[in-house]
Amino acid sequence: MDWHQILRLFSTWFQTISDVLGVQWAPTNLPMNRRLQTLAATGWICLVLFGEALAIYLAIQLLYSSYWFLGILYAVWMLNDIEICQRGGRKFEWVRNWSWWRYYRDYFPIKLVKTAELDPSKNYLFACFPHGVVSSGAFGAFATNALDFYKVFPGMTCNMITLGGHFLVPFFRDLILALGGCSSSRESLLHLLDLKKYQGKCVALIVGGAAEALDSHPGEYKVILSRRKGFIRVAMLSGAPLVPVFSFGETDVFRPLNNPEDGLLRRFQEKVRQITGISPMFPIGRGVFQYSFGVVPLRSPITTVVGTPLEVKKNLDPSQEEVDAVHAEFTQKLVELFDKEKAKYLPNHKNVKLVIT
């Protein structure tokens, strides 16, 4: 038996095993551009899932190495810098312009669409939906320059909001800050929206947060809004217009495990979220070299649509009734945006409804 026969035999055996396991392998003749896109998406999801753990490990290794004094110096500097996420952050355009993000954008691909002009003399609070598993669309649109936010909205800048706990992780915090990340606290939001400090600022907040991630399933759009009113108060206190933002296709890039609300898995996820503020998700996508399983997101288009601003009158002491009135008006604008735009970006739009809880 020569080598050609051995290779053919191995190929047949390998294909048989793949068919039994249901594995669909990626073609070997893919162009380099697509390979780089897959690499970018893989690096991004690894950063999201394992970045903090890796950063903590590196910090510990540094402290126990011969360069321990650098670890001490960094720790002292970090403690003095800990409040920066509450005071506007520390954005580096060089990081937001990395080629990595452009390949990441093209992998899905992600698009940014505006439906109205924004006034650079104002600040805006972007209320973004849905969270999805890891907010792939919002990240690409507002935490990087890959979608040319500055060109789509001339005169505007953007900061993406995330949990304050992320800024306590050494090294990892510096990357988030460089991308324009800031804390989700009221203090941080009011600082960013203060017209005395900034103008032309867009503050992108994922309203549903980690709790909404638990309801992310392909083809479904279930958002948490009815009990989310803190962002309404922030808009009223600052006088910043509220802008509904919806990422169509966000829920299609992963296939999470089935987790009905009364199930054991869901109860476990909710308990962990209550303790840590982070929902333990089990994203099922594809692999680097095969399409059947893994944590790499699926190649499914995401279109982040920025709606028409809702003007909010500044009110330093809003009553609950006033908050509820603005909340109802915003909810109506979000529903209108979804119903108006879904036919453009969802193939099965007739069967898809926006569920608000």
C-alpha cells in the first residue's frame, strides 16, 4: 500500500467520523481575507470570555517575577486612577482604529445606519437594544471606529458604557478605557452628559444589561425595558435627548442553550448574575476550522440602527409620574423603530415581534 492509498483511506475514515459526529469542516481554499476575519472574531470572543482571567493571571505572574516592582508600581498607579471610569474615561483613537476591528466588522458583517441627524451642540443618551449574548453590534458600532461613527454622525464622539467592575481588573481595564468605555454608574453617565464639560457626546448604554442576555435566542427579540427606568432619570436630570438604538440580527450570532425561566439552568444563571452582575452564558457558535460547534460567533449580519432622538426636558427632581410618562413615550419610539426597520434587515420579519418585559 503506497502513500496515496494511505492518504485516501485516512481521508475516507476522517470524513466518515465527521459525518457521524455531524461536523462540517471549513473549506481549505478560503481567501486570506476571510481567514483574517475569522481570526478577528475568534480573538474578540476570546477577549470577552477569557480576557479578564488572563489579565489577572498576568498581573499575578508579574508580581511573583523578578519584575515585581513593576507590578507594585502599576498597582499604585491603578489605585490612583481607579475613578477615571467615572470621569469621562481615557479614550485612545489609535486603539479604536486597529485593523483588528475592521476585520471583526466584516466577519458578520456589521453595519451602522442613522435615521436622523444629531446636533453636535447637544449630548445624547443612546439606549441600545437588544443586549444579545455579548453585544456584538453595539461593540463594533460604538466601541471602535470600524463603522466610521465620526463620519456617520459628523461632530459627534461616542463612549460605550459597561459594568464598573470591569475597571477593577488590571490591564484589562486599560483596554476598555482606550476603547472609550466608561462605568454604568449614575455619576459616570451624568458626567458624560454634562454640557458644561462636553458637547457632541453620544453615550451608548445597553439598557437590558446582563439580565437581557439570558433571553437571547436566534430569531427572537425579547428586551427588558418595563422595569428599567434609571436611564430615564439620567436623561431627565441631564436634559439629554434619548435615542433608541436597535441592533437587528444581534440574537442570531450565537445559539445559546435552551434556558426556560422555570428551568434549573436559568435559576443557576440568575443566581450567578445576582452575585456577580454577569450572566454565565454558554455561547454556541462555530469553531475556527469547522462550522458545527465552538464559541466563535456565526457569520450572521448585524445592522445597528440609530433612531430619532426623543427630546427630554431637564428636570432636577422628577416625580415618579413624570419618569413614567417619559418612559412610556420612549417605549413607543422603540417599538416604532423596530416595526419600521425590521422589514429591511430581518428575512422573516413578518413572524418576528418585539417582546418587552
